[in-house]
Amino acid sequence: MIERYTRPQMARIWTLENKYQKWLQVEIAVCEALAEDGRIPPEDIQTIKQKLLSVSRGSRKIEEETQHDVIAFLTNVAEHVGPASRHIHEGLTSSDVLDTSLAMLLSEAGQLLLEDLDALLAVLKRRAAEWKDTP
């Protein structure tokens, strides 16, 4: 029987918590770009960045009511951030956030796979050298 191998880091990448963290990173990056463009006041961008770091839980309960994951997430964010939250998600669609964050998650997972492949190749190289004279 082949023992199933699971890597804890890979499992962590695909958690709901990490997905929300990626959504926050996307939203913060867009807000920072808007702030650089002068479309968000400096005090609001500071508030957004400080308060978004504490947002993580609560979206699932809201999602049960709204039946929309991003709306639930943004509602939760607005409750944590307050009036400055009016700038969050400005000019974005749900797909902008979902697609970008999925690309980030895939990149993270891909990096782990590449690391594992490098380790496998090292073992194969060592074993090939070890058994090179075996018919």
C-alpha cells in the first residue's frame, strides 16, 4: 500500500483563512495605487491598511445571509474599517479579486511543488549514481 503524502504547507495555502488574506492583499494593493494617484486621502489609506490586518473572521456568517462570498467579505471589511471602507473595492469587480487572488494561491502552491521536484531530482540523481553499475 502506498502511503499518502500530504504537505502541511500545501494544505495551509488552500484554507479559507489564506484565501481571505489574499483577497485583503489585492484590496490593499488597489487602495495603495488609488492613494498614490491621489484618489484616496492619506489618512484613509492608513486607516484601511491598519484595520484590514485584523479582518479575517465573520465573512462566512455574513455569506450565509448574502449568498455571495465577496459581498460577505466586503461587508465584514466595512464593519472593521468604518467610513474609510468606502474606498475599498473601488473600480473592481468580484472577478478582479477572485482571479487575482487565485493566481496568487496557484503561484504559492506551484512554488511548493517546484521545491518538492527539486528534492526528488536530487534523490534520483544520488540513487542513479549509487546504482550506475548495476545491470
